[in-house]
Amino acid sequence: MQTIQYESQTITPSKVICVGRNYVEHIHELNNEIPSSMVLFNKPNSAITNTLYFIQEDCRFEGEICFLIKDNKIDGIGFGLDLTKAGLQNRMKEKGLPWERAKAFDKSAVFSKFVQCKGNMDTLEMKLFINGVLTQHASYSLMIYKPQNIVSEIASFMTFEDGDVIMSGTPKGVANYARDDLFLAVIYLDGKIILNEEFIVK
């Protein structure tokens, strides 16, 4: 089973629950419709990795603020990349088929370490730099569905296990990437950096 690091602990998530279309500008970026209800999908444990791999030419990165669940509530915060085989996903969407082949493949959920959530969630912010250029910026205020809303919606039909991870959706700025690209993710809470982590594409 694949694991993540949470402070000094090694955690084995049973699943990764992902929120789709949670930022208006990203919805417009991909020419999607604003959903009438929360879009959710899962990635299995086998998708988890802490290494960013080049998958194929049309594979897209989607940087996201992520949450670690304990006792049915948010306990930790981290950064994640939801890797997406864009061409395949578009074909799936055209046919009204599920996205798993494009979203839930091995090594498609790339995570930083996680840190304990200590602060005002309303101040949560993420910046993703690629090769030194600010590429994505996410914040609590830009989310359509806020963290507690996400937890409540998922819990209404799915049981959380301690260590499960929520990927809260990606802001605008998604694109393809290449080998040797340098990703730097920074997460802020109460205006202070609580996490920064680099990934070099293998």
C-alpha cells in the first residue's frame, strides 16, 4: 500500500476523494459548465506517490490544496497534483463515460508531506511555481465549495477512514509539463508559510 507523510507519521490512506470544478476561472479555462452540485471522484491508494513522473505528452498537472482526515474532520493540510491524461479525459467526457482511466491511474496523485492544521482556515492559500514562474494560485476565498462543505457532502454518502485525503480542486493555470521541470508548492495559513516542497519531474 502507498503512504504519505504526516508530521512524523507514515499514513496509509484508504482512498483519495477529489473535488472537480471548484474554481470558476478554471471551469471557464476548460470550457466546462459550472455544476449545479459538487463534482466528486475517487483515486485509489495505488495512485499515490511523492514523486512527480512524466506520464505522456498530453498529461496535465492540476495543483491543489489537500486535506488529511482524522475522526471525520480535517486534521492536516498538504499539497497535491492531480495528474490527468487530458486527451483521454476529453474522449471519456464526450461519451458520458467515467473518468477513472484518465484520472485514477498509478502515480496520478502526487503529494507533499502534510502538516497539522493550526490556524484560521479562511486564510488558506496555495501558490505553485514551475521553473520559477507563478503558475497557479488557490485560496479559500476563490473556492466555490469551502473545506467544511466538502467534508459534509462526502460524509453524506461515503465513510471516511482516518488518513483519507481530500483534493479540493484546482485553480486556473493547468497545463502540460516536461521532464526536469521544477515544481515548487507553497501553502500559507494566517499569512505564514506552513509548507513548501519541491518536485523535479522524473
